[in-house]
Amino acid sequence: SKDDDDSSFVVGEWPQFRGPNRDNISREPGLLSQWPEGGPELAWKQSGLGQGYSSVAVAKGKVYTMGNRNDEEYLIALD
């Protein structure tokens, strides 16, 4: 089925909810099989995007998410 097809996977992208195949499995090489004590080092952080519970998608060098500011919803893309 199309859901099991890895042909659209691009290393470093998480283009939809729950990942490339919507299974929460990353096929990215070099990931740790166990986290160090205290967790992994924080790679980046962004604030001021608004309130909400949106996940993120990563595709073509951008991070996409949604946030609510002043009772309006925004689709947000970050480089």
C-alpha cells in the first residue's frame, strides 16, 4: 500500500503528522538507540509562535506548525 512505501522518504524531513509514513518511526541514520542520562542536548528552540497543541512538519528546509495568537489561528513556516 502507499502507506508502507518509503520511496518518498527524504533524510531530515518529517513532512506530516507522525512522520513520513505516519508511524512515528524515523528512518534517519545515526540516531541514538538510547538517550544519555538527562536526555539529548537541545538543538534549537523557538518561542512566540502562539498557543496551541500543534505538531510540526519539516520539509524542504522549513519547519511548519500552527499557533493561536489574539484569538486567531496562524500557519507558521520557519527557515
